[in-house]
Amino acid sequence: MDLEEIWRRFQKHMGYTDEELKVFRSDPQKVKMVTGTPEFAKCRVVAEVIESHGCHAQHKVGDRFVLTAGGQLIAEECPKRMCLSALAPIHQAMPAIFERLISRSDPNLERYHIVQCTDVGLDKGGWGKILMKVTLEKTR
């Protein structure tokens, strides 16, 4: 697929006008994300619960929150009920994941982040808490 076809598809997907696409394309980092990272479309972000205690949503070890590399939840691969306190720290890991994809600094996708839900746990005045390991997985 040639570069201009990529941009036509991207513009259609985003619903951008020609002027909006021009603004988007004026940012070298954004251009690099669209044109320079073919792996982006072939990856997904997985946050797997590795510890859970007192979680009101009853997230348990092994539960997985699965997102596209662009940060959209893939509902059919996630728990039926998802706690917002669990999703927030996954969002915070996304800039590092985007940077990893842009710089191609981790081609084997071996790095991960450990994040904690925003509940502080019963011992600190909250309800409970979970820890999740956030990884980037190839889909194809």
C-alpha cells in the first residue's frame, strides 16, 4: 500500500477534513505513528491482573483487559464488568507503549509495566486493590 493510500484511509477512519488532516500531518511524531510503525496495527495491549485483594469489582488473578495499540478496549476479550479504577493506570502506561512503538526500541516486546488500580486498599482507607502487568503483544 502506498503512502498516500495510507493517508486516505486514515483520514476516512478519523473523519478528518482536508484541513484537519493537514494539521495532523504537521506534527512529525503523529506522522511517524501513522506511517513509520507498521507494527502498531499488529499489536495489542494486555493488562493482566497479577494480584487482587478486596476488589469490589471482583477482578481476580488472570483477568485480562485487552486494548488495541491505539487504546480502545476490545470488549469481547475483557471481563464483563470493568472497574474504572483498574482502567485508569492502564491509560497511564500508554504513552510509554506509544513511544516504544514509534522508536522501535523493543522489537521483541519483552518490556512490561506493573500498575496498580487507583484504589489504595483497605489498609489505607480504600476498599481493596489489584496489580496488573501491562504488556504489548503481537496479534499476527
